[in-house]
Amino acid sequence: MSASKRAGENRDGEKRGYHHGNLAEALVQAALDLIAKVGPAGFSFAEVTRAVGVSPAAPYRHFKDREALMAAIASRGFDKFAEALAKAWKDGKPDALSAFKNVGQAYLAFARKEPAYFAAMFEARLSPGSTRELTQATERAFGVLRQACDALIEGLPDGKRPPSLMMALHVWTMSHGIASLFGRGDAARRAIPMTPEELLEANILIYLDGLGLSDN
């Protein structure tokens, strides 16, 4: 059952009113349904309103416009993403290298399991600074990767230690490219003669070997 059915209709299919606080959630869920069907640019704010079954003016009590709704969805997506990456990192356990690889696999898993959030986060053409919440959520997610890179290069000699920010950006680019092309959970996924997980693991190992980290 779609989010609009869950949020806006009773069991007899009749439109029902909303208790205080429920409309914002209904709008988010309806937008996620539409993102999954037509992508983050394929619908209007009015279509979200119609899907929920409220007056055109009602959503403005919660979101000033479509971009604000999309920013709220992207922010929630990055919160979920940060949580998934942190769970995979597990404070560097059982060891930094294994945990680092787990973070990359968690990136792919999120793209596969949450394609609507993933699209809202990266394909809605939102400025990273659209809202304070989105900025903070994005920084939390990237911060997990930065923390993992810091831990991984800690044992390298000073002269051979790459900047952790540069390393984190390299790994983010690599993981995101594979997730976007081959690991996503929607119809835009490309087929390859291996799993996305295998491809990412091979790329990570090659990258880390170049830094002298693959055997650490």
C-alpha cells in the first residue's frame, strides 16, 4: 500500500482528516513514493498534496515550498545514512582495515535498500547548505568516513601519511560512483559481471595498497 493510501485514506477509501503533527509525515511518505516512481524531479508540490488528499494550502504549515520538503527528506536520509555507516564502522572494530571495508559495503547497502532516500540526497539538486539540518546531517555522514580514514592512516610514518580529508573524498567518490551506477535499488542500476560489493572491495584494496595500507 502506498504512503498516500496509508496516510490519507481510511479502510473504506474515504479521505480522512489529520491529527496534529501527522500531515508533515504524510507528505514526506507521499513524496518518497513519488521519488521511487518518477525520480526526485518528476513531480510537483501539488502532486504530493493530491496524493495525501489535503487542500493545496495545507502543506505550507509544514514546508514553505517543494524544496523545503525535499531538503527535509534528504536530511532524514543523511541521518539514516550516517547511522548505517557508524554501525558498520563500529568504532574501528575488530580492526581498522576490516571496519573500513565494512563502511564501504554499508554505502552500497544503503543505496540498494533506500533508493528513494538516496535519490533525494544526491539527485534532487539541493544545495548542501539548503537548511541547517541538511548541512549537519551531511557532515555527520561524511564525518564517519573521515574518522575511518584518520584511524586507518594513523600508523603510517608522517612523510607517507596522506591528508585524511583527501583520502575520505577519494573513497567517497569511489563508493558513490559504484553505488550510483551498479548498486542502487531502482531501475537505473547497470548490470556488471560481478557484484557491486566485489567491485568496490577490489577498488578499495588497490587504493589502499597504493598507500601501503592493504597489509596493515
